[in-house]
Amino acid sequence: MSDANPSVNDAILQVEHLSMKFGGLVAIGDLSFQARRGEITALIGPNGAGKTTVFNCITGFYKPSEGMLTLNRRDGSSYLLERLPNHEIPARAKVARTFQNIRLFSGMTLLENLLVAQHNKLMKASGYTVLGLFGFSGYRTASAESIDLARHWLEKADLVDRADDPAGDLPYGAQRRLEIARAMCTGPELLCLDEPAAGLNPKESMALNALLMDIKDNTGTSILLIEHDMAVVMQISDHVVVLEYGRKISDGSPHAVRTDPRVIAAYLGVEDEDVETVLIEVGDEDVIEQLDTGPDSTHGPDSSSSYFAGPVIDTVGHSEGERVTVSKGASKAGQVDARSGAAARPASPAEAKPTEKPSATKPAAKAPAKPKTPGDSNRGGGNE
Amino acid sequence: MAVTTSPERDIVATPMQRATREALYAGAIALGLFVLFIGLRTDQNISNELILVQRWWLLAVVVVLTMAGRFLYVAYGQPFLANQKIVDVATGLLPQSMAARFFRLPYFIAAVVTVAVLVFLAGSLDGLLGPGLAGYARFLRALATIYALASVMFYFRTFIHAHFSALGITALALYPIIVVLVLAVYGGSVAAGFQGSLKWVDNYGIQILIYVMLAWGLNIVVGLAGLLDLGYVAFYAVGAYAYALLGTQYGLSFWILLPAAGAMAAFWGVLLGFPVLRLRGDYLAIVTLAFGEIIRLVLINWREVTNGSAGISGIPKVTFFGLMSFNVSDPNYIAKVLDIATSSAYYKIFLYYLILGLCLLTAFVTIRLRRMPVGRAWEALREDEIACRSLGINTTTTKLTAFATGAMFGGFAGSFFAARQGFVSPESFIFLESAIILAIVVLGGMGSLVGIAVAAMVMIGGTEVLRELDFLKQVFGPDFTPELYRMLLFGMAMVIVMLWKPRGFVGSREPTAFLKERRAVSGSFTKEGHG
């Protein structure tokens, strides 16, 4: 996907047509974006949007169903991440990551945690254990260097006073910082952070921002982060990608994304009284019919379902098969698309308050919905 | 037993009332538990019929003892323990600890005097007191000796604690010499000293050290890498049969076959490692258990090679690095070379130092490896495998090296075992052995070399000591055989230790690197691993 088409080396990570399916569930559908070198790229989206799945694909914990993940290293070499074994992604492609639920080696000290992160370097220095076992000096110098590097990152993370305490003994915020320090000890070119600010208080959040900015400015490591804390995202990221239901709905600078109505709708939903309007504007005749007649008693919505959860058709029992896909209509962003499209058609620009940005219309618009109803195709026309 | 009092009654219940009530509950539970165990017993009568013998008196005694125990504990024990934690108002100090009260100088002097008197009278005890009382006197002497030794250890406890490893190694290195000297003085001649040392060096020393080595080897797999291996005895068997077969068939020396046996066991470790790489926890344990059984069954059924259940005998003895032999018929027999009296104890003492050396090698390699990237990766694997992969650690090779290293030490121990016994059969490599080795590792504290060595000493030495309790015949009558209660006592001891120290004797772990000071990591942070 070449929407912005920057020079290849400018992008450290290119995600192209990434899809991840678990059985019938499409966790990520045809996602393309890129993270530029030396920038902080944020991946945001509501819960369940597939952000962590994208991370797991990038770091090799999942093998994507389709798509290509290209990582361009500084020295010019490129790696196709979907083809590398799990442990070689950090080792060769230099991608490090942290986890949403912190995964430290809790019974080892902080220093040991950071030494484990330098495993591959030390293994080579110790002659794959053999030379080190007999006390060759090469390993000893490498070992001292690794301790220096660990001390450097402990100082950056403000944890050097607790270097000899077990990692499990640290407070939550410090564990987050330690996990980042540990990831940095692998010497990564791309650092993937999965909700680094989750559970932090504002002060810790500030410290985290400072740490991330420091990493970006002083090490040249590019950062890809998932975050729910919009203060963090807006403050530090250079580029934001928004996912909803596994599809990209917006992509651009933090400011552009913040004002994108599709993003607002994805996070906040459309207002209650607008739901019916939207559905009608979408032109979903089934919906209009059902709104008129009330739910069909046999095929109607479950008693627990609500119109506000999305179009009624979502909640109607499907009998085609086991394939469980979230209907494109469930996407709040899709509803906004539809509404803006419908608004543009009768040529009443005053109503169409969403300004149609290129970023929202190009690949992203394609992602949430394929044309099915006349309204959808109209929307496409309106966007052009 | 759970506290059975309700809150409003707790206010009025004095310790006495509470103790009475809890004693009654305890009695009721004991009655229910033991009525079929102790109250009734099946036996054969003179015409080979099965009859029920009723032992209500014995049952009553047991129940009353249980009630009395519970009563004393609740009425006096609990208040006493609670008072131990209350500071004295006048002095502002906590009461003296139990140990400080128990080990006092006057008691110590009394114990030493008792031992001295009884040792002095050792020969004439039977004449002075009669056989019954003399038995009790010997029992008293044993208790007084233990008390005196314990007092000395208590007095030097900080020193012992600080230098435990060095003291332990010194004690182990001097052990055969001390045994021979003490027995020589006791028996009045050097020959008697050597002859008497056989049991102490072989049954205790070598036996314990073999298990120390096996447990240290398994510790790499279970304690460090967190991979639960229930079939470790298979590698022991591979090592033993490698030496037995190659030694008897090709006449190769022990010193060539020791590394060969280690290499073969390591090879089998890798072979086992491959299929179980994807398994974790219980599944891993079951597959390794099956592997252990497969090896044993192959040894039984592949008669052409292994001679089946009959085993392999006539395994050559170890030579003193080819310079001296321990076969009486050989021209370079040690007694002929050194021109000393013939004794079978030389071989045992040599074997003792050999296994001690192998144990120290195991400990050295383990300590060294822990400070290397591979050792840290093992421990990291135990803590969190997914995090390991996210840091670029190849978990496959890391697991395989853990299996191979652990198996290699098992193989060393196996070939030593074959050389020591001179005979191997599949009987020696049953699942119970794996279970005992694993129990030693768990009891000692996973990952701790010192704890594991102590646990091996307690478990293997303890079972051997229980054979020695002949004085109990004085107490319970000549029909009493203490050996029969060995396993019962053993099981009870294990349960008590695990209640008292759930993480084993040494629950904390030593960090492998430090910036400012080395502080042990509490066991509550370390994980056991999930396979």
C-alpha cells in the first residue's frame, strides 16, 4: 500500500495488507500502515480493536493469516517479520516489545532482568558458554560491559537504587519502566510498547513520557506504541493510526486524528437520537422496515440487544454458518462515513460538519465497509 | 485443627475451657480415624482362618494421648508462644528465645560429663546395670552426645552460617579420615579402624554423595530451568549401563568411560528434550515419566545386550588413574605398591573421594553456568517463557541445553554407581528413584545447592540412621523392628518440613550479579516454572 509513498528507508516498519483470522473471527482485516524511522507511532482504538494482535503479529507471537511485515534496519537490510521465527525477531530484526500485563522475571533482580535481555550478545562473547566456562577474558570484559549498559538503563529508568531488589518487589509504575529498560537493553531499532501508561498515576505518566522522548531523541530507536491514555498519545506521538474492529479508520498526525469524526465516533459512538437517522441515511431498508414494524419475533433481535449497539441486523441470529464477522455496519466510524456521505449528497454543506480529510477517505474508508446497499455506494460518491 | 470457637464465646472462654473443648473434639476425631486402624486388626488363627483381633485398650491409649496433647498445646503451648512475642515492660526486651533457653552452659557441661562417664564405663555397663538398663544408658548417651553437638553448633551458629559451604566441604573431605581414626582408637588397631569404616564410608558417605550429585544434576532441569522431569533416573541408568557394557565387553577404563557415559546420557537428554519441548507442566512430567519407564523396560527386555533382569555383573573396578589397582590379585594392587596391610576399605575410601570430586565438579559447573548467559536464560525461562522469547532468547536450545547438562551429570553418577556396585540391573532404576531425587530437590529448595545437599543428607542419611535404632528394642520389646517404621517416619518428616518451610530448606535464591550488594531474593518472588 503506497498511500503516502515515502522513500522505503524512511519507513522502519511497513505493514501491508495484514490480516489475522482466528477461525472465523477476523481480528485484523487488511491493515496497512507504516511507522517512520525516528518517530513515535501510536496505535490506538477502542477495546478489542485488534491492537495487541497487530503487536503479536509484528513480534512473531502470531503468524499473520495474510500480509507482509517489512522491517528496514538502519544498515539497509530488510526483514520480513512474518517469516522469521519468534525469537529471531528481537535478535536479528531488532524489534523489542513490552507486554500489556507486565512480564518481568519477578524472582530475578533488576540487574539480572537487564542482563537476560543481553543474552545473545553475551552468548557470543562467552563462545556459546564453552569459552566462558573456562574463564576466558573475552567473556569477562563483555560481562562488565553488559553490566555498564544495564546500569545506564537503570539510571534512565530511575531505578538504579533498587538494582539488587527482585523485580517482583517493585511498585507497578516502576515495573513498567523496568520492562521498557529491559527491552532497550536488547539494543532495538523498533520498540513496541503495549499500553505503557496503563495503571500509572499522572506523575508516573509524565515520567514515562520523558523516558520515551529520551529514548526517541538519544538512541534513534523508533517507537510503536499502543495506548489508551490520550494525554500520552497526543503529547508524544508523531503519527497516530486508529483501528476499529481490526480495520484502520484513520491515520495521520495527532491533531488530524483527534478531529477526525470517524475517530470520535469510534470512541464516543454517535449520539442516541442520531442512531435512527444514521440508519435511515445509510438506506438500510431492512432496518427501516424493522424500525417501522418492530422486531420480528422469530428472527428479531435478542431481548438484550439494543439499537444503540449498532444496526439491528447485527443482532439478528445468523444461520449461514459459523463464520462470525462483525458486520461493517457495527463500526461507528462506518456510520459517520455513511452520514457524511448522505449529507454531502443533498448538497447541504452546513450539515456536513466533518471536513473530509484525504487521510480519512483513502484506504481507510475502504476498510470499514464494502458497498452493499445503495446508500453505501452513494457515500462513496460523496467522498470522492 | 481449625479454631472452632465462635466469637462471642471466645470472650468468656479461658484457655482451660477452650483446651478442654478442643481436646474433646480432637479425641472424637482421633476415635473416628483410628477405630478401624488401631481398634481392629486382622490376623490368622491357628487353623489359618482370618480373625479380627480387638484392641480397644490400645485405641483408648491413643485417643487419650491425642486428647492430652491437644489439651496441653491449647492450654499451655499457645499462651506460651503468644507470650514469646510480648515485650517485657520492665526491661523492654523480648523474652529469651526458646533455643537460648534450651542450650545453656550448665546443661552443656552436664551432657559432656554424662557422655564422658558413660563412654568410660562403656565396657562394663551390662555388668553394672543389667542388659535392660544398659540399653537405656546407651540411649541416654546418644541423646547427650546429640545435645552436646547441637549446643556447640548453636554457640557457633553465626560462624557456621557465614562459612557453611567451606565448612561443609572441609568436613566432607575429612570425613573418612575422622571415621578411620575414631574407629581405630575405639577398636584399638588401625586394621579395625579400616574394617569398621566400611559401613560409614560406603553406606553413608558414598550413598549420600551419589544422591547429592543426582539431585544437583536434576536441579539444573527442575530448579533452574523449571522443567518438571519425573524420568531423571533414565539418564542415571544410561550412564550405569554405558559403563557396565563398555567396561565388561571392551575392557575400557573407567576414566575413558566416565566422560563417554556423560556424553551418552546428554545425548539421550537431547533426544528426550525434542519431543517434550512443546509440553508444559503436568504434560511434560507425564512424558518424562514415560521416558524413564521406557528406558527401564528396554533394559529388562533387550536380553541379548543387557542380560535382562539378571543384570550385568563383574563390572571392572576403578583404578587409581591406572597406577594402582584395587584388585587383590593384580600385581599393582595398592597394598603391594604402598606396602601396607590388605583391606577392602581402601577402595571404598578412594570411591568416596572420587564421588566427592564429581559432586564438587557438578557444583562448580552449576555455579559457573548460573553466572553465564545460558544459566540466566534457564532461570528466566522458569520465570517467564514468553518474555524470554520477546528478548530474543532461543527457548528451544535453552531447554535442550538444560536437559543435556542435567542428564550429563546423571550419566556421570550412573557410571560411578556401576563402578561402585560392580553390578547393575534394571531394579536399581525404578520410578521410586526418580521420585526420591525429585523430593530431595524440592525439599532442599529448588535451585539451591546447599539446601539440596542438606536435604540429601537428611533424606538418605535419615533412612540409613533409622536402621541403627536398635536401642528402641529396649523400649518397645525385642519384637520391635525399627526398620519397618522407616518409611512412615520418613514420610512424616517430609510433611513436617514442607509445612514448616514450604519452599524447602533454602527458599531464597542468590542473585547471579549485583551492583551494590548481594541480597538473597525471597522465595515468594521466584516461580516454580511451568515446564
